[in-house]
Amino acid sequence: MAITCAVRSALRDGRIDLVFQPVCDISTQDSCLYYECLARFVSQGDEGLQPDQFIPALERSGFIQSFDRYMVLRVVEMLQTRPDITLGVNISAASAEDDLFWDAVTATISKRVGTADRLVIEVTETAPVDPVGIRILSKKLQRIGCRIAVDDFGVGYSRATAMAIGRADIIKIDASILREARYGAKSRAKLGTLVEFAARLGRCVVIEGVESEEDIALVSSMRIKWAQGYHLGLPADCPP
């Protein structure tokens, strides 16, 4: 509850900023598929909190829907002022429901020509999704031009989420799978199998957690075009 209270306070005081990390073409590293938007804020005790610290707390407290809605609206607002960029924003599985909020979002971006096709909604699978709800929401967003990404594929509930969506635009393979693949043929084979499975479920595959030239060589050997990680770009205060 202490973390949830800190997030509520930061929202109220306007102390949440966005940082941006690119999803890059691994062969050239200068072509960007989109920038993932991440939340950064400082608590009242001047202790910075990272998403992996506060997201689970918000899910347990039930505040995650309010936080996700705030983030989505912030990103939509930025898209309207920056017609030159494509942005992605994470939502929890708990927020992936076809409700009045999403009706309002789709109505807003439908009125702005060139906005929907620059918005990527990433569904994070830290909790089970309602398969009917996520399918309805995904189809509604895709119809107006938005893209749907399944985040952290290979862990949690990601496979069930991807299958419920039916045909995601982007499948992002969790960084832990790449970390394992660095240390043996069996783990590399696991990554290769997961990449093949992801390619059947989504139109585009992204590998997360690229941290070195060795990672780039490994990922390139599996013919993955897109990647994300500190070696390709650190989260920055603003996109180019």
C-alpha cells in the first residue's frame, strides 16, 4: 500500500515523466520500429521507483487500471503533438478490457488522422487476461489502425494472451530467454523454438534484453529483425 500511495501522490502532483526506449532494426541499428514509453517518478522520500517495483503493487491494490489509463492518455497526447514518432505504451492484463475508457480512447484517436497507426498497445502478462475481453479490445484497436503487442513472451501468461488475441501485430520475447540462450546450445534451441512459435502468433517478432555485440550476433543468427535493449538504446528523456 505504501508504494500505491506513492504512485497516487506522484500522479496528483504531476511528478511522473515519460522516458523512451527504441525498438531497433538489429542489422542497421538506426531504423526504429517505435519507442516504448516507460514511467519514471520520484517518491516523496526521493527514492526512485522502477516499473518492476511499482507495477506488481498497483496490480495487487487494484490501482493499476487508473495508472494505465493515465499512461495511455499521456502517450496519445504526445502523439498528437509529435506527428513524426511512433510510441508504445504498456497496459496490464487487468486493464485490457473493452470498457468505456477504451471507447473514449478509440473515439479520440479516430478523429486525429495519422495518430492510430503510430500507437502500439503492449499487453503485459503478469496476470491472466479475460480472453473474450482482450480479443474484443484488440480487434477494436486494430480496426482503427493501432498495433497490439504481446510483451514478455515466453514467461507468465503471455502464450495464453497471444492465443486469445488471435493475431498480434508484435510479439516481444522476454529478456530472460535471451539471457539463458547465452549459456548453451539447449537454451539457444529453446529461444529458436520460441521465435518460431512467436512468428506464427504475430506479424512481427522483437527480442528484448540485447546488451552486447554477442547478443546481436546470436539474435541475427535466428533471423530476428527487431530488438530492444541497453546496447541498442538507453531509456531517454525524449525521443529524437
